[in-house]
Amino acid sequence: MKVAVVGAGSVGCYYGGLLACAGHAVTLIGRASHVAAIQARGLILETAAGRRTVSLDATTEIDGVAGAEVVLICVKSGDTEAAGRGLVPVLPSGAAVLSLQNGVDNADRLCTVLGRDVVPVAVYVATEMAGPGHVRHLGRGDLMIGAGPASAAVAAAFRAAGIPSTVSPNAVDALWSKLVLNCAYNALSAVTRLPYGRLLGVAGVPAVMADIVAECVAVAGAADVRLPDDTLARVLALAETMPGQLSSTAQDVIRGRPSEIDHLNGFIVRRGAALGVPTPVNRMLHALVKALESGSDAPA
């Protein structure tokens, strides 16, 4: 396949790197610093199996999607509409477009901008950028791909590249479940700057997570979304599978970049307000992360 990755951060680089290793023609579209490093010496892909350098194309220009059969959207949720508008004049008419993003509504938002179907994908992976053009894999890596005309073929290609992938009509429900995980961990990890394993070991944190989950479940129920009965147990168990993971929100705050908090806890706050469901704990965490983001721009 010819694959274009729009938003070559850690998630885009990880999956793009694996697909390139499997022989697919991959173009990463990302920030200048990453693109320059990849163009100079290839993408460094670091996993439990070791470290390797992957040869693939990289560009800062959105027209890098030209000729792509599959387009993976991996930009931050706040950049979704802007990415969609950039794609409108250059997106190949027959390309399958997949949203590999946090949050539950990115595929719908892209669909509105592009005027065509976009497949939602629930992504379960822990990655980080260790430097320009250097992605480090920390755990998991499986995908749940929503139903679409090309979904089965894309999933098969991904599995052949070593990416565990399933196709399910319930991908949006899975995104809601992932949203609850992100709401429970991301802001708390950002505020404390603790990885998941240490965070869960702090006295009182599991109880706070239970409050966060209860609010999310109430909002989901009001929105006619059914979450699993063991949602809280799944949330608390995540720390065991990713003990060293620092949340993406924490990584963004540390680097002085805007986070996705508006589309995580902030989304729950907005939906709760629209549906008449109180969300005081999520509101507080959203406000704290926004304060941290504001402080990163303050003069020394």
C-alpha cells in the first residue's frame, strides 16, 4: 500500500515505521524538526526488540498525501478541522481515511470538513518521541478499526506488519471507553508529572479516579452510550500494563505545547453541561491543566 500519515508524532511515526518495515510505501507528514531528521538519516524506531533505522519519505507539506491509498490522521484533536481543510484539495478520491486520534468525535468532525466517510480507530499504544525523528515504543500497539469499505483489507495489511488489528462496528463505543481511561490518567499525570504506576500508588488517587469514572459513565449514559460494567476495574488495571507511561498530556505540558485536554476531560464537561449531568471533578482537572498550559507561556 501507499500510506500517508498526517501528523507524524509518536503514534504516527510508530505505525508508519512498522508499515514501512513491512514494505509499504509510507510518507510521514509532520513538524520540520522531525522531518529534517528523518530525511537526513531515516526514522529511528525503538521497541523492546531493539533499535532500528527505517527508510521512508517525510515532508512538512500536506500534498505528501498525493497518490495515497490509505491516509492515517494522527494530529492532535485540536488540529482536526485544520488538517481536514488542508486535505480537501489534495486528498485522493479513492483513499481510505482513518482517524487514529484521542477523543470520540474526530472522525465525525473530519467527515464534516471532507464531505466523505472517515473511519474511527481506537488506538491502544504507549509511545513517545525520544528526539527528532526518534520514536520509542513503551507498550501495547493494538487497533480497533471501525467498519468501512476498506477496513478489512487495511486491518489485514496492518496485521501482516505486526500491528494487532480488528474490525468492529463498535469502534465508537471503544473510543468512549478509551476516553474514560484518558480522563482518569492524563490530567492527573500532567498535574503530578508521575507515570501511571507511581500515580496509582499515591494515597487517594484511586478514589479520585473512581469519581472521574463515575462522572464519565453518567455522561455516557445520558448520551445513550453504554460503557462496560467493569469500566472502573479496567481503568485501575491500566497502570499495571503501562507502569512507566507518562501521559501524552503530561508530555505536552512539559514541552510547553497545547494538550488535548479540551477533548478529554473538557469534552466530558461540555457534554455533561449539555445533558444536565454535573462533572465537578473533570471540570477541576480540566481547569488545572489549562492553568499549567497558561503557566508554560509565562515569562520567567
